[in-house]
Amino acid sequence: MCIIPFSKAVELLKNDQIIGLPTETVYGLAGRANSPIAIQKIYTLKNRPAQNPLIIHISSAESLAEYLLEPIETLASLSSLFWPGPLTLVVPIKPHTIPTIGRAGLSTAAFRVPLLETTRALIRETGPLVAPSANISGKPSATKPEHIEADFGIDFPILETDETAALLGLESTILIYQQGRWVAGRLGAIPLARFQPILGYVPSIGDVKTALCPGQLFRHYAPDAHLTLSEEGWDESSCELYDIVVGFPERTYRGAKNIIHWGSELSPEKCAHELYTILREVDKQKQAKVFWDIRFSSNEDWNAILDRLKKASSR
Ligand code: TXA
Ligand code: MG
């Protein structure tokens, strides 16, 4: 594993290189936002479709002003409450402020201020960074340095931090500003109901077919294993059908050949934190048939987890 100190990360980024970047959500694959060379390297490394734009990571809400095409009334309250943190805001921008390649030619761009102190300190040194999740396109995101190593090799540089990286385990929630309102482009670490007190409404989740958020069109988070999501719970009579059962430590899965526990049924936070590690784990057992217990309370905190699992199970 190639964990690099802060000074080395600054040097590499200034030379248009790419590094693994710890954030509070998932690890990112970072390059300087004003370097088309670095951005191209990210697309190539990830094998990412060119139509899928990147999130620009800035060090403070104030830095957003220079990009904005026009003032947005609710922006200050959203950013003061949720930044730094796992919220990405997509807004109309002055086009010359971001290389075309980084925003897939759109007239909008996505921004967020990450929570980890190390990450923001780095951005203050290098300028804004684009950072998609640190996985090969279509594979589960990376929540541990080992995941980056598995996708990009043992020599791939990853920034050292003494803070807890990827504690949340799910990507940021994306809100898109459109015709005076915010709509949700992606479910994520912040449940949508949390925006109600500020906005006066809960942002609705856009229909994937309308491609509000281009990234949602591409197949995502897909393990090689076949996942069966079950709201009914475990049935011993079908134990021969499955190689692996992913479930809660509080429950019994009689007859199961191999059980992976993914956190308490009372803790969506813990389950979110473990999600990509488990998806990668089952992926190692190629073509495994996986039963995944999703009989949980209808609490909004499970929605983003369910969204990722549904994508992972679709073929
Ligand atoms: O938590 C996160 O957001 C992580 C960490 C590393 O910060 N990053 C991340 O990036 O999840 P990525 O590239 O995996 O997802 C970026 C998403 C894509 O779905 C993309 O379509 C959307 O952001 N996006 C970026 N620019 C957009 C725009 N102008 N309009 C709509 N969606 C946009
Ligand atoms: Mg991603």
C-alpha cells in the first residue's frame, strides 16, 4: 500500500497527478479541478463515461461565489447548515470557471465542501479538486485504502490522515437547483427530510429517465455476484439456493451456508459504513448467489442504502 504524506500529495497534485483522497463519505480519486490533463487521467483511470461529470471539492462555502452564474436565495442557508459535510449542490455556473471536460460540457457544476480537516487543508494548498469515488466505474465505491489498492494497484498513492475516513460509507446527497427549486439528484448520507426545515419542502427525487444527474444513468455499484434482496426475511427451505446470506447479527439464518453480518438492524449508520466492504467481499466469490436481508423498519435512514442495493442487484 502506498500511503503518502500531505507534502507529497500537494506535490503530485501540482504536477497534474491523481491521488486517493480520504473524505467523510467515501474515498475519492482526486486531481486539480483547473487541470484538464488531470481530469482526463481520472476519466481514463476509472474508465468513466465522458458524459458523467465530476464533483468539485472546495475548501469553504465562500469559494463557491466565483463560479456562480447568479445568486441563489437558499444557498447560504443550505451551505451554512450542511457544509462542511456530505451535501453536493449542483448550480448554474459561469462556464469559463471550470474546464469543459470536468463538467461534461454542461452549464451547471456540482460542488461540495468535504468534512475532513486534512482534505480541506489539502484543497487550500492545491486549489479546488475534482474527486469522483475511488473505484473503477460500475464497481462498488471505496471505503478503505485496500479497496483503492484492489482497483488501482499497490503503488497508487493515497493521502495519509489521522481522521476517520469514510465513516459515513455512502456518497454525498446531491441537490440540483432547477427553476427556483431544489430537486434530489442522488440519495446519500443526508436523508432528504433534513432539508424540510430550511427549504419548506422535501426535495423530490428526480426520475432517472430524465437524467437530472447523468451519473445515475450508468449501471452502478455492481458486484459480479447475483444479489437477491428480500423484504420477507429468511426462509430455511431456500437455503440450498444461496451461497452467502448477508443479514443482521440479531437474527438467525438457519441452514445458511455462509453468513456475513453487516451491522445491527437498529443502526443504518453502521450498515451504511459496511455496505461497500461487503459488496466487494461477495464480489470476490465470483458468481456467488447472495441472499440479502432487507427486512428493516421503514425509517428514511435506510433509503440511500436501499437505493445502492437495488442498483447493485439490477442486471
Ligand atoms: O461523497 C461523494 O460525493 C464522493 C466523494 C469522493 O466526495 N464523490 C462522488 O463522486 O460520489 P462521483 O463522481 O462518484 O459522483 C458524482 C455524481 C454523479 O452521479 C454525477 O452525475 C453527478 O455527481 N454530477 C456531477 N455534476 C453534475 C451536474 N452538473 N449535474 C447533475 N449531476 C452532476
Ligand atoms: Mg461514484
